[in-house]
Amino acid sequence: MADPRLSRRSDLGDRIKVSFEFFPPKSDEMEGRLWDTVTKLEPLSPHYVSVTYGAGGSTRERTARTISRILTESSLRPAAHMTCVDATRGDVDEVIRQFADMGVTRFVALRGDPAAGVGAKYRPHPDGYSNGADLVGAIRRAGDFEVSVSAYPEKHPESADFATDIDMLKRKVDNGATRAITQFFFDNDLYERYVERVRRAGIYVPIVPGVLPIHNFKQVANFSSRCGAHIPAWIAERFDGLDKDPQTHALVAAAIAAEQVHDLIERGLGEFHFYTMNRADLAYAICHMIGARPEIAVAATSAAA
Ligand code: FAD
């Protein structure tokens, strides 16, 4: 029988599943930082980790290298993000095969943003997949892969209304997506209302909350306005005056994200995807607070009791 002291997580942690998102590093220094992050988060036994893919395949090689290193040097299961931007169907199919040959079994399928940046008009490649739903179909045709897609609790900025937005999610699920990960959000009521709309549309896959611990409030505020995620005034108020005080900024950020996740747990949620920005500190602290802890720490605590 398993030694109960070796249970990896606290009682709360037993119900919690976490995943972590990374981006492919651009330099040796950033690679070192990412690897410190992977090493710190690995003992939390995430469900999987995912690696983003730059617009127009700009990070294709770096995404592949990062995934390959995760596969060979850690026990983590990586999911490869993919986009359709500026690529023919043939190019995309080749990237899918390349990832599959490396041992990848999970994908996060996205349309992607135009290479000119968020807000520029999106034009599908004339011989390419035109949106996330199309790409899901291509990945599922290539093999029996687990495919996640995006979801937007405040709707995607390009969508005319929620009905159009949720219709795209439905097409992605109809084409074989088995879960959706949300754009980050800070108002749990908005998330809950969105999930109700999604269920009313007959979509029953998990809608996993994407949680963004705020490492840099100014950057997040700037990015949020472009991707349609709303920052409530009370959050801006909490970070007010902390631009030059990184220590307090980090404590406030951890408290805000932990509060958000605890509230989602109280609403019955058990699975969370963390946008780590390749940094372990906040994600690790929040996981600790929700009971997702390394095996060894729980074993030591139990033995001492
Ligand atoms: P889709 O699901 O295809 O469409 C999103 C919405 O936009 C739909 O509701 C649809 O109705 C509407 N829409 C789509 N096309 C049009 C159009 N031509 N006209 C009008 N409305 C339209 N980006 C990256 O570059 N790399 C990544 O690795 C990456 N990872 C992400 C991970 C997650 C979990 C999320 C939430 C986003 C990620 N993104 C990434 C950002 C994403 O690429 C952008 O949000 C992009 O604008 C939309 O991609 P999508 O797959 O969500 O699009």
C-alpha cells in the first residue's frame, strides 16, 4: 500500500491540476533563466507544460529546440503551440510531423496574430489554414493527438459579438479539440458568465482558466488593452506606486493571483494554466498556496507531524 505520508499534495492539492506555459528563449541568458524555471516547477508534477510559437513561425526552430530539451532533460510532457500565420498547409503539416517525430503528443492550435502585430488585419495565407478550427482539423488528421485551443472570456477583439466568438470555439471542438485554455482575465464573474454561454452553445470540453501572475503591471496593462482583457480598477490601485519596488510588486502580484485562483476553486474549478513568462517565482508561490506542492515537501511535513 502507498505510504500516505508520501502523498504529493495537500488535501486541496489533490483536486488541483496545473500546467505551465513558457516561451522559447532568444539568447543563452534567457535559456538559462527558462531552464531554472523548468527545474523549479518540475517537482510540482504539472499535467503538462506548453511552449509558444511566434507569429509567422518566427520561433519555429527555437520552439522545437525548447520542446526537445524538455523531452530529453526533464520528466515533463510538453505541448507544442502552433499557428497558421503566413504558412502554407504543407509547411504547417511538416511542422506537425516534426513535432510528432520528436515525441510530442499534445498541441495548442491557434490561428495566431498577423506578423505586423496584434490589431493589424489578419489575412490567411492563400494556401494556408485559415483559422484555429482549420488547424485543429489538420492536427487531428495527422494523428491521435490531444489538441487544446484558445477561448476568450471577454471575447476575441476581432469577433463582432460573443455568438460569433463562441461559434468559432464550437467549430474548433467539432474538429477535435478536447479542451480550451482561456486568455488571461482578472474578473472571475466574466469567466463564469462566459462558461455559461459556452455550455448553452452545446460545448462541453473543459474551459481551463489561463492565469497570468502580474510580473510587470505596466507591461500587462499595455498588452491587455490590445488583446481585449480588462484590468479592473482595484488591481491598478493595488499596484499604484510600485513601479520601482519590485519586491512589494511581486508580493502584491502573488496575493492577487492566489486570491483569484482560490475564488475559482471555491466556484468548483480544479484545473489552471499559468502564463509563467518564463519565471518560476510567482507561479511556484501560487501553486504552493493552492496546495500543488513537491512530493518531498509534503512527505517531510507529514513525517515531522
Ligand atoms: P481563432 O480561434 O481562429 O479566432 C479567434 C476569434 O477571432 C474567433 O472568435 C473568430 O470569430 C474571430 N476571428 C478569427 N478570424 C477572424 C477574421 N478574419 N475576421 C473576424 N473575426 C475573426 N499567439 C501566437 O502567436 N503564438 C502562441 O503560441 C499563442 N498561444 C496562445 C495561447 C492561448 C491559450 C491563447 C488564449 C492565445 C494564444 N496566442 C498565441 C494568441 C492568439 O494567436 C491570438 O489571440 C490570435 O489573435 C487568435 O488566435 P486564435 O487561435 O484564438 O484564433
